Amino acid sequence: MRVATVAFYGCALGLLAMGLREMFSGFEENRCTMTYMFEYPEYRRIALPRRVARQYPAYGLYLYGEGQYAQDTRGLKLTGAPVLFLPGNAGSYKQARSLGSVALRKAEALEGGVHLNVFTIDFNEELVALYGGSLRRQTLFLHESIKAILRLYKDHEAPPHSVVLVGHSMGGVVARALFTLPRFSPRLVSLIITQASPHQAPVLSLDAHLLEFYSAVRQRWVGRAEDLRNVTVLSVGGGYRDYQVRSGLTALPCPQDDPSKLSLVVTAVPRTWVSTDHLSIVWCKELVLATVRAFFDLIEPETGQFSDDPERRMAILNHHFIRHPVRVLGEQLEMPVSLSGSPKTWSEVNTLRLAYSAPKEGQAKYFLFALSSRRRAYSHFYCRSNNLEMTSWVYGCTQMNGSMCVQAVDLSFGTELLPAYKVLTLSLSELSSVSHLIVVASNLNGRQFTVECEWQRQESQTVSVPVPHVLSFGMSVSDVTLNSTGLRHTIELQHFHQVYQAFRISVVSHCKVTKADRLPNVYIMKVPWFREDSVTTSSIPSVTEISGMLHTSRPDNSTGVLLQLHTAPNCLYKVSVRTSFPRVLGQVLRFCGPVLPVYVAVALLLACGGQMSSVVRMGRPLQMSHAVARSLQPHKVDLPVYLLHLLLRYSWFQDGWSTLHLPPLDALPATSPDGMTQEGLPLNEDWPRLLSPLLYVLGAAIAFWGSVLLRLFLRLLSLLLAPLHRPSVSRDCGTLRRRTQLLLILCLSVLGWASCGALSITATFLLHLYRVLRLQMTERSLSHMLNLAPDKQTDKEKGTGEKEKGTGEKEKGTGEKEKGTGEKEKGTGEKERGTGNSEALDSKPKECNGAPLLSDSVLQDVRDDLQLHVSLSALLTLPVMLCAPSLIHWTRNLRYSVARLDPDPCWPHSMPLFIASLLLINCNTLTLSYSKTLPITSRLLLPLSVAMVSFSPLHLYRVNYFVSAALVPLAVSCLF
């Protein structure tokens, strides 16, 4: 049974390790280019009003500068457009150097003196993603900083009226929280760009203040958003490399009809097309360049300040972040254009496909495609070119003169920029007023490039492929072969619309004829319901693997995921789709990993309940690992939770639930941006409940192997501390006197009230850990003593046996009499030797406060107590870890203030926890075995586990409440 248990939890640990490896490293390498400073960066502190500086001593406002610009701004006489950078969780204000340095280089290359003034805020690198008590303080300081920045421009001819905010991580959430302040004017901020900011919900809900902050921000931007439509917000997620904030959380919660809010993943940004981790999104050169280009396009040349026109802001952001048309921004559309050139420069194309390579010699070239003969047979016209100059290149002719077009309209605004070339797809049904299409392939500067165009029938170049089932484990495969007679193909991946699905998509390309000037393949996975497209480039021939995963689930019955292939003509392409089980596990952990502490707590709680039941039945607890193994019964937890969800669908049960003022049930995290309620909680989804047993097994595996590591750690630590303590053989070593317990309860209560509640919890945990270490040392001492000195009763029986053996030998004959006598003397000697050893044993240390004679029963009692307290220590580890962020925050702010933590998420809720923990230090299995309340306590832990799964997945701080509710009756059982 033990081997089977270890094998089972070994397999569970392997699944967990497989999922973690896929989540942390199962993605593309970092292809971001680092941004460098060409001159030494300087951060000039901005003086704030005395009231503000005294109220926020840990915060600061700085102006970024380099070289001559830093010298010119020493007097803070600023003339640029203000941009304010907000660092995120544990972020440094110096992270603004990438944005500031690139903006300085961009300004030097421009004429007219247009430039940016980049400011940055020092938030003292606070852990605001884990401790929500500082978020409102940061928001208030941000408001004061914006007012201070605008005051610096009071002598400017055209002073700015607003500041552009760039927020990284939680800095983006703080930027949106500005609008919840009662005295904040929305006119002070016109544009917010957030990078890897978890707008939907916090990554870990470790305290109630964090959730209250999110709820206030969501209510302001969703419930009362009428006056925020002029505020433009762009949210950029990092992609799969960012395992700290998954990109689904970066979607902006806002009304669906609000056109001034954009959410996307960085892999879909033109001229970027890379995934970034949580830190590199700040310094990734490709994304920084896109941001700086957008900023300079937003500046009005007349005033040198950002535009106040929200439509212009959205047009510029769409240009740089959504669809880059490879043309100069702001050009007029569909205005009649006059085309010139001699008849020799015009060529009419009568074939279905055009492939043209520009020569080295510069020349003008126009290709003419007649529409009249193609409208019935074809639906689209597709064209691509690797000439990436910012020019118009496709026109629709409205007036012909012989074989030449003299007047045309520009159709190239729909151009889409891809990594290797630009493409344009025109729908013939929308070109009723155009008689011919014109493709400009002039290379007057002598630059060589390639142009490929063709007529397309969309229905014939679109195929549907059903994806394999998620539980096929890669054994089944769906494939399709494309005989590429065209330049673009579209594959619809049917039934691919959930985040827990993950596939390995393999594209094998093979061409009969190899050409050196052939354009590369570009594969795009398009997600219609969210801007999370990913782009892959490959050569020809090649074998390319595409990761088929989603950041968000499909919110409605929209079109499924599309795989768009920009291919080479006359080549063979085979596309294979198979489920990747490691990536499925990675997706499960990416979305549901933050709730694993709840299932670990449930496993430890049920293991503790199993030990209590064992004490009731047999008078001794099970080993910790055995208790965890026996407590693995997901049906006892999941079935009641599922039943509650079913009953809450009926109005009569909802009414009774509301009458009792019970909080709503927690579900697993939502997987789509629209899957959130007004309060920020996920809507009911059926698929996460199917994952609950898997999460239970993973949580139990963490508890099982965590208990094993805890025992090893305790043994090692007890070896190190053993020379500092006298050997003892009593089970009561490490306990506290009743007077000492009462004094500690009083001191820790005062300490938690005056400083930080987490400090009291940590101190109590250390006291309990000391008790466990003393038991571990006692167990080792007893084992050594009993191994060196066998029990005297055993030796007495051995001597008697030898005596009887001698008597028997005597009866066999006279010849054996002497031998029998010798054996009798030998037995007598053994008896005397055993008695001597017992006397020697009695002379060894045997008590801490008086202990009985050493025996195996004494050792077993100590081991029983050790198993009990190891279980309690493992359970107490969870509150210590969940309260650690508030303790770290209080410790780091001691140099500014020694006052108590305000607000303190652990106080006064921590009082029952540390009082019960102190009382449990003196607890032992003998006391528990005679307790009258222990049978009730042991049965109470299962309902507490059900309640924990019901109310804690989205409120991790509630785990502390349930642990307290379990330890308090256990402490009572030790007293009565």
C-alpha cells in the first residue's frame, strides 16, 4: 500500500512538474531587442508641496534625462509633452529609462523641437499586487504628482492640460483608479497605456482591501462610464512568456460599445510580433518604438502638446497597434489620383497570377488587372510585396484612356503589414465603381523587390478541420493537405474555443522547384473575439510547429480560430493538429494555478481530521504522509460544492441564501473578458468544475511531498540545534507553562495591534516550530538510547531460556551433564549482564521534568506527538505564507514610520489563529485521547473543507479564516 501511495503521488507530482515546466518555459525564446542608453541616465527629483512630502515620505516624483537634455532641464523649465511612467508590483521608477531614452533619440531626429518630458514615480517598490492596502495611497500620490507636473508648465505659451500615463503591471490599475477619486478631474488624463496590467482581477487575492479596490475601479469604469468615453485607454498583454500576469487578465472591463478602449496582446502588434515576459515588456525595443511613434504622432505641431481629439487618438493607436497600412499616417483616402507614365510602363495582366521581380535599374512600372471578366468567377484580389516603403501601391481605376489609367482612387489603406512583406486583400463586391485594379511596381531608386498577385475564390481556399479531443493525449491527429495553387489559404479549426485546449500544429511545406527569390511563408493564428493573433515566419521548404493555445475563451457563438497561411505558389503544404497534453496541463495551471493553495489547505485540513479520527479510535495519530494519502477523497468535497451550485440556480434557494447573508459562491477564474459579473466575480462556467478533481489531486500531491520535505527539514534543523540543548526523553519538552502562555497571548495581541498582525502569526509559528524541533530531538535521543541499551525484560527472558536449555541437556545423559552445567552458567551470566545494562540505563538522562523509565512505549508516545505537531505546523505554514506580503510591506516601511500597519488585512482576524496555536503547543495525543470534544472536532473538518472550496478560490485570504475555525475547536479539545 505504501509503495502504491508513493507511486500515485509521484505521478501526481510528475503531472504538476510537467505543467509547471510548460507554463514557465514552454514558449518561444525571448526575441525582444534590448534598449540601450547612449548617455548616462539621470533622475531629477521634483520638489512637491511640504504637505504632500510629509504625507507620503516613501514616494517620489522624478524627471528622466540624459546628456545635454538633462543639463537643459536642471531649472525645470520644460516645453515638451508630459508623459508619466508608473511602475508596478515591486517595480522601480528607473524602469522609465527605456521609454525616456528612445523618446530622446526620436526627438533628436525630428525638426521643430517637438519632444517628450518623461516623468516617473517612485512607489518604494511596494508589493501592491499582494498587499492591497497601499493601492489607494499610491492613487492619491499619483493625483498629487499630476498636479505638480502641470504646475511646471504654468509659464509655457501653450501649457498642457493633461498628462499621458504609461502604467506597467499594477501601475496601470492605479492609473485607472485615479478616476475613482472624488476630487479628480477626468480632463487631467486623456490617454492611458498599460503594459501587462491585470485589469480583470488580481492575480492573487490575498487580502480584502485588494478586492475592494478592484471592485471600486470596475464599478467606475463599467457602471458609471458615461463621462469616461473621452479617455482613451490601451491595454497591452505580454503573451505566453508572461507567466505572472496572463494576457486574459489584461483585457479592459468596459462597456462593449465604448470605442475608446483597446485591449490586445503584444504578439498582434505590427512590427513587434514577439511575446514578452512581465519585465521585458517595459524595455522590449520593438514595443517601445511602437509606443514612442504613437506618442509623437499624437503631438500637435502647433502647440507641441498631445491632441485633445479622441477620434484622432484612436486612429493613431489603431495605426501603430492594430493594423499598420504601410503608408504615411494622415493621408487622404479615396481622393482621385492622376497617374502618369508612358504606354511602355503599363502592362495588362490577363493571367490568374502575377509574379514580378523589380530589376536593379530604376524604372516606373504599372500592372493593370481588368475586373469585368473576373467578377463572376472570383471573389477577392490578393496581392503582396516585400517593398516596405511607406507609399500607396494599389489603386482602383475610375477613368481609362486607352491602355492607361488617368484617374484612380487609392485602395492601399487596407494593407496589412506582416514580418516579411505587406499584403492587401480586396473584396470585388466592394469595387463596383472601379473598372481596373492597378498595382504600382516602380523602383525609381533602384531597390529590388518582389510583387505577387492573384485572383482568389475564397470558398475554394478555405477548409475546416475539427481539432482532436482534449483527452486524446496526442494519440489522434487531424490533418489536411493543401495543394497550393494560391498565395493564401485559410483553415478553420473547428471546436477550438476554450483555454484548456492546447495543440501542436505542424505545417510541413515542400516545393518541387526551389527558387532563391521565393518569399517566405507567414502563418497567422487569428482569434476573432480577442486581439491575440500570433505570427510565425518560416522558410521554404520547412517543418514549422505552431503553438495552438488561447488567452481567452470564446464568449459567444462567433467564428472559431482561423489559421491563415500565406504560402508559395505550386507547393505542397500538410497541416497536422494534435493535442499536446503537457500544454493542456500548462493551460490549467496558468488559469487555475492561483487557486491551488485552497486545495493544498483542504488536503492538509482533511489529513489533520484523519489524524484526529485515528486518535479517537486507536489513541494515536497516523503518520502525516499516510493521513494525506487517506484523505484523498475528492467526491466528499466536490459533490457538496456542485450540489450548492445546482441549488443556487433556483430562485427559492437564492432567496434563502440571501436571507442568511451568505456570500456568493466562488468559482474558478473566468476565462473570457465577458465572463465577469459587475463585482468582478466570474460567471458560472461548467468546464472549471470538471477540473476541480484534478486540482484536488495536485493540491494533495503538494501537501504529501510538502510534508515529506518538512520532515526532512525538521530532521536537518534539529541536528544543527541539538548541540545547543540538553538531551531529553520527555514528551513535554518544548511546552509552555500556563502562565507563560497567557503572557505570550497578551504580548502577541499587543504586538499585533501596535505593529502588524502578520508579525504575531509568524512569531506564533516559530514558537510552535520550536516545539516540533524539541520533539524531533527527543525522538532521536530516545532512539539512540534504546538501540544502545536493550530492554532488561528481554534480556531476562533470554537468560531464562538459556537456563532451561542447560537443564534439558543435563537430562540427556551423564556425558552431557558438564555441558548442561556450562550452559546453565552461561544463562546465569546473561541474566546478570542484562541486569547490569538496565542499571546502566537508569543512570542515563531520562527526564525533562521527570520521565518514566525508558521503553518502546515512551518512544512511541514521542513519535505520536511529533506526528501530531508536524501536521499542525504544515497547516500553520499556509497562514504565514498568505500574510507574508503585509509583513514585508510593514518591515520595509520601518525607516519611514514605526507606526502600525494601516490598513492591516491580518488584524484582528489573526487573534483566534495565534491564540489557538499557542494553546496547541502544549497539546499531546494522551490529552486528546481523553478529550470529550475531539470526536465532534474531527467531524467538523470536512464541512470546513467544503466551505473552503466554496468560498475561497477567489478570496485566498479566507483560507486563514477556515484554518482558524479548525484550530480553535482543536485547542478546546486539548483543554477539555
